[in-house]
Amino acid sequence: MAIDTTSSPTTPHRDLREPLDTPRLSTRDRLVLFVLCAAQFMVALDFSVLNVALPDLGEDLGMSRSALQWAVTSFALPSGGFLLLFGRVGDLYGRRRLFLSGLALFGAASLLATFAWDPASFLAGRALQGLGAAAIVPTGMSLLTTTFPEGPARDRALGVSGTVLSLGFTVGMVAGGLLTDGLGWRSTMGLLTVCALIVLPLAPGLLPESRTPERPRLDVPGAVTVTGGLLSLIYALSTAAEQGFGRADVLTALVVGVLLLAAFVAVESRSPSPLVSLPMLRRRTVAWGNLGGLVTFSMMSTVVFVLTLYLQETLGLSAFRTGLVFGVQGALSAVAGIRAPKVIGRFGARRTLVGSLAGQGVLVAALLGLNAHPWSVWLATAAISLASMCHLGAIISYGLTVTSGVPDEEQGLATGLVTSTQQVGITVGIPLLGVLATTSGDLLSGVHVVLALDAAIVLAAAVFVGLGLRSRSGAVEAEPVGAR
């Protein structure tokens, strides 16, 4: 790929293969990073903290087993569907303003879910949580990338952010079991309320306002088609995870989603102020980086899902002991997050992305050795923990790959794509593959099928992303550093 023409012709370029000194952050920078990461942690926590509480929740609120999927889907629909729109709204009207609004909405919605008196009030709280998350995630990432200049400081900030994101998901699984057993399912939603109350008072005095210098009109047709398309696809895939793909509403939503996204592409090619810049999507770093991100998120969420089933139903582990397995995973992920910026500094974000995908695929393949013997818990713990270290490397490096060289006025768009990839990846993996484990007559055989397909997809993605990011000279390109 040619050097990004949006940068100044005198812009210095850095070869990320060269070792870098770890940058020192000022006290204010650390506080800004804490606020932004705490908000990301809160959203990641929300993805997993409720999972083990669903049976208790259904019994308390009178929700059937089939209706419990909406506890997850009602959050996933708005959180995934509105990401691109809110990322662009933040670009145009103020990222800090939208970030704070999202935090306030998330906190209020969590309080509503905590004290829900019937299924409707609970699902309304979950949907509003998802809407708040859709505002927090892209604007928080944009504030991070515009606050920390491209280079070592941003590498370190994204490394911390990626670690916190991974830890939030893992801590949620452990905390959900402990809280549900000790205090009941409502305490899981109460924990999210407390998190919002901690972050919200700190954010206004620390975060700078950030927006594009121009004020173009919002691309309403683009916003309607992309939001409707994503909502339709997420609904179809989330519902299919529980009900299968044969239902009329699932098939209808799939068709509508594809048609709306096709219409979105047509609208964007003609819009004077597009929601998504098609030339940006044609950048190799954006296209192939997001493919790597989509695969690493969707396939790792699938592995976590099927391993949870395997550990509890095949090996007979309690929810608490299952949580401990994923606690080891979280601890090693934290180590990977600390080391990732140095690895990226030595080999480059794009080489790290390809290598991390390959490592994740190989380690998932190692899980094919799982069987019904108790000792398999050690193989499961070691393989999922090491695979998660590679997964975290892929998370950080794909975010850097996609946003590298993008000017500040388009950072909301670039990070909106990054975070949309995260949310869609987390949403689609389990419906596409995880359902094979739950519908199989023999769970262990179903888990093996899912793991084999998962590993094959990740390894294939590593090959395609590596080829896609190669320069004309045949080497994976080194990243330019754009001027700020």
C-alpha cells in the first residue's frame, strides 16, 4: 500500500520493527486513560456478568427459557446496530459530549434493570444499556486515539485498553457466579450501576472535547440503512443461536439486513458527506485489519462459549471452578496486554496481527485433545489461556493497523469501524458455530466439531490477512506515523 496521502509530505515515518522505549505518561494522561478504560471495562463486563445469572433471573421474573435469549439480544441489538452512527455523531457534534451522555444513560439503564419488576422493564433496561454502550465505545476509542499521539504513547494506551477489554469479559464471568450465588441476579446489574457512578463524576473534568473542524450534514439515508441493516443481521443471528435458522422471522431479517447493507453501500457512493468513507474502506489496512479483528473476536467468543458448556456439563465443574479456569485466562491476558506494545514495537502492528491470529488458531486446534477425563481441565486451562494471549495481541494490533495514519477528523469513523467489528464479532460467533455444539446429540463431539472449524477459520484468516497486507516488495508493510 502506498504511503497515506492524508499525511503531510514531510511527515516522519517510523518502522515499527525497531524496538521502542516504553513511553512515560503524565499523571493527567494516566487519569484520562483510567477513565476511558474504566468505561470500556464496564461495557465488557456487561457482556458476560449476566450469563450465569440467567436461570435465576428467569425464575424471578417469570421468563421462559426461550425468552431468556432476549436478556442478551436486547443489549446486543442497539449496542451493535448504533455504533457507526454514534461514532459519526461524536465526530460532528462532540465526542466528549456523547461519551458523557452514553455514560449517564448506561448508569440509569443499569439501575432500571437492577430494580426491574417484570420482563418488560428488565428488557427495556437492557436495551437502554445497549444504546448507552453504543455511544460509549466508539467515542471512548476516538478520545483515546486523539488524546494519545500516534506512536509509542498510543501503542501503550491501546495495549492497556485491550487488556482491560479482555479482563472485563473474564472478570464478568467470575463475578457473575459469585454475585448470583451470594446476593442474587440483581447484584450483577447493580455492579454496573456502581461502575457508572464511579466513572461519570471523573470524566467531565479530565476529558477534552474533540470533534471534526468542519460541520457537514449528517448522512441520514446512510445512517438509516446501515443501522437498520446491522439491527436486522444481529437480530437474525442472535435469535438463530437459540431457535435455529428455519424460522420465518430469522430468514426475513437476514434478507432485509443484506439488502439494507447493500443499499448503504449504494447510498455512500453518492453522498456528499458519507457516514462511511468508501475510499477508507478500500485502504488495505482498514479492510484487512477489520477482517482480522472480526475473526479474532467471533472465534474466541465461540471458544469461550463451548468451553463453558464442556467444563460444566462434560467435566462436571461448578460455576465457580469454571470461573477460575477463565480467571487464569484473564491473568495471562493481562500479561499479554503489558507485553504487546513492545512486541508491536519490534515487529510492527501488521506482523503482530498475522502472527497472533496464527497462534490463536494453533492453540484452539490443541483443544481438540479434550476428552471426558478430569485431567482435560489442565489442557483446557493452558490452551485457552495461551490462545487468549494471542487473541489480545490480535485485538491491539488490529486496532493499530486500522487507525494508523488516519487523520484526527476521521478517527471517529475509523474507530467506529473497529468497535463495530468488535461488537459484531462477539455477536455472530456463537450463532454461527456455537449452535453446532448445543444441537449435537453428543456434546463432546459437538465441541470437537466447533473447535476444528474455529481453528480452521482463524488460520485461514491469518493467511489471507498476511497476503492482503503485503506490499509490492512482498513484505508485510511497516506502518507510517501520520502527523498530528
